[in-house]
Amino acid sequence: MRRSFFIAWLAWVLTLPAHAQTNLWQLANQCASVHRFSTIFTAQDVLNCLSTDAGIEAAVDWCKASGITHVFLEEYRDGYLADRATLQRARDRFRAAGFLVSGSVTTTIIGKPSNGWGPEVCCYTDQPTQAKLQTLFEYAAGLFDEIIVDDYFFCDCTCDNCDAARQAERVTVGDKTYRVEGDSWGEYHRALMLHVSQDRVLAAARKVNPKVRLIIKYPQWYDMYQERGYDVARQTAAFDRIWVGTETRDYTNEAHWGGTAQYAAYFLMRWLGGIGGDKCGGGWYDSFGTTPPYYIEQARQTILAGARESLLFCYGSLNLAPQTTFPPSMPWPTPPGPAATAAVRAARPGVLAVARAVRRRRPIGIAVYKPINSRGGPDSRIFDFLGMMGLPLVPFHQFPTNAPAAIFTLQAYADPNLAAEINDYNKGAHPVLLTGTLAALLSPQIHLPAPNIRAINFPRQLDYLLVQRQAALEDFRAPLLNALHVTFNAPDQVALYLFSPDGWVVENFNNEPVTAVLNGKDLKIAARGWVCHWN
Ligand SMILES: [Zn+2]
């Protein structure tokens, strides 16, 4: 009896890992129309991890165990072009195993380096660099029907050749010349990247493969797009799909790209989601500079913001030692990849349930307005901090005419009709908050003072907003929340997300548990936890 019990127990234990894997893979396939998880094999991962049948089988197993149903196999990165036969064999094996399979190109170290960012980023005024870029996309389009372009596809070069073209207000791509409207660096870089995208990437790839769809991934540094050549209006129109960098990482990590507040991922995913509409594919984050709680926060932000897919960068860093992914010359940190993988696997059923609830609702809250190609100046990244203060934000790229309450920052000044629009908006007596920087520029043209308008001088640096006293927080939030018929009391760094119909999420970014009160209801929220409500 005891012996047979032991054998039954042993048999059960032995089947556990396979059983758990099957469930996550099955769950992922069941939820694919709501939200999909994907990963990317960098060109170096293709070499190191997919060159043998055993490597491919291990990768298939890892993806299935991770509930990943879409893989991107990269053709080029950092000077390395992945082998065609290796890519074909891995592509076909993944397809046969039931995965969606796409390609990828990372436009680093191609030809002439930019004199700005560093060696990874290129001078696209340079014709041989443009020609090399074209060959990479022709190669990728010969292998895949969908190709994602990682977020190094920009230009901040100000070399003599770039400067001459800028001053002449001309962009030259191959044998074509395009006129640029204006002679600022931002205008030149945006026109350059648009026409290089159209001629050297999109047209070139479609000539090789008429079915190919190109995805442009926009970086997480949204207030700098317009200077470095990302034009989210014209490039989103030109590309087939867009993707969003939601890699906020650990705010306090000084060694590895810290300093981005977690709410940035939510703001950006929503802002670009509004611009891209159905073209918006998903978010993209990695484990660099994170610990598991920060990694999971990236997953939550991406899903709360309505993404249809989460791309986990990258197989090599999540599964193996980092030196197998990046050239040893690059000072990449050791990522806690396996820990991040375990965390995101464990969190999967919960985040998928939230994804399902979010996809059936629309966000409601306080409008914030960032026109396309707008600068942040001293208000750069302010939306991230406002969200961390417990204000439920709804990002707009056009003036939020019908919003119940609004915050206007320096970014809005890019709208030439802003003063008239704010004066019109005020006729509805909605609560309005202006940053001091914007109020100073607008004050001759808008009707100040008005009882519903407050101008606030925010601290410099803005990260002082993360440690506000309770009384200051209440005073700051209450008039705006009143317009939403919501009361919310919580410490700083507790975010509130409101959805219609009848949904809300309160997320605690503090390292301690907190108590919050939402519409009179007491909520106890674990350290770095969240509470979700759906009716
Ligand atoms: Zn240049």
C-alpha cells in the first residue's frame, strides 16, 4: 500500500514540469486573441542558440514552457548577419511547432557612425550606409513576411555632410532628392529617416517580398523623438505596424539606465496606441537593470495600457549567459534573466486575466496632451511622474476637447492653436492644471486667473514628485479627481487606473505595503503589488 502510494506520488511529481508547461502553452494559445507573449532571438542568439537541432529543440521547449507563441528571428545586429540556412531551418521548425515566426533587423553598426549617440547609431546622410541598410532589409524580406525594426533606427548625426544637407533643406536618398520644410536639426533628421524608411526599407523590402509587413519599434525616450528623427505621424503612416518600448527598468539602478519612472511605460503605450490605432502591435521590454518586481511591473504596465502583445527581449538574455547575446566589447550588465523568466511565468494567468478585462474597456481619467513632435523642455517626462502621484491619466496627441479634466504641460505648446483651444475648453469650467513653464508662455493669451485653472511650479528635478507629503498630494489630486467623481487617498507612488465600464486598478510601486482609500473603500495593497476590480 505504502509502496504503491509512493510510486503514484513519484509518478505525479515526475509529470509536474511537463504538465505545467502544457498548461502555460495551452493558456497562451487560448488567450492569443486577447494578448500574446513573444520573444526575440537576436542575430547572435541565432548563431549561438539555433545553429544545431538540439539548440532549436531546447528553444522550442523553453518558449512553450514560457507560454510564448510568437518568435522573432533576427537577421542582423551589431555588424553580424545571421546565416540564411540557420534562419530557414529554425523558422520552419518553429512554424511546424505551432508558433508565429517573424524576422527582425537591428540597425546598429552599419557603415558610417553618427558623431552623436555613439558607434551603434548611423549617419544616414551617408549614401553607402543607406545602401548597406537596404541590403539588410532585402535579405530579411527574402526570409520572412513580417520584420520588426529595433529602436536604434534613428539619426542624431551632425557631421559636415549632415550639416550641409540640413542647411540646403534637402534630403538625398539614392538618386532622389526631397525638400525639407525648415532647417532645424529635428526637421532634417525626421525628413531623412522618413525618406530612408520609405525608399531604403519599405520599398526595398516589398520589392523582394510583396507580402512583407514592416514594424517600427519606437523607443521609450518619447520626448526626444522629434530631435533624432522618429516622426510618429509620418512613420506610423508609412509602416505597416508599430511597436512600443516599455522597458522602464529599475528607477534607482544607476549603472544600467535607471531614472525612468515605471508609469512611463503606461503613458507611452497609451499615447502611441492612440496614434497607431489598429497598427499598434504591442510593447517590448527586457530584464536589464531590473529585479523581478521591476520586471513584472513592466509586464503590468504594458498590459494595463491595452497592448495586444508583450515582446520579451531576448531569448539569450532570459535563458543564457549575456555574453552569448552581445559582443564581449559591449558593456551589457548581467541580466537576471532566469529569475525574470520564472517571475513572468508565475504571473502569467493573472496578467492575462487583466489583459482580457482591459481589452473590453476604455481608459478614463485626466487628459494630458502631448502633440506629435513636441518637445518637453523642463517638463520632459513629467507625465511619468504625474502618473506615479496617483493621477489616472489619459494621454492625447490631439487637443482633448471633451475631457472632464486636463493637465497642460510645455509639450502642449507645440500646438499653434493652444491658447484659443484652452480658452474654449475653459467655457466648460473643467478643472485645468498648467505647469508654471507653460503658464508663463501662455499667460498673455489665456484668461487668467480663472477659478478652475491652477498653475503649479513643479520641482526641479521632477523626481522630487516621487516623495510628496500626503497633504500636498491630496491638495494636488482632489480638484482633478472631483471632475471624475472619484475620491482617492494613498501615499505617493501608488498609481490609479480607471476604466469604463466599471473597472479600476490600484498599483503600489513602494517597497512597503500601503493602505489606500478609493471612493470610501479601504484597500490594503502588498509591497509592489496591485489590486484590480472588474464588474
Ligand atoms: Zn552625418
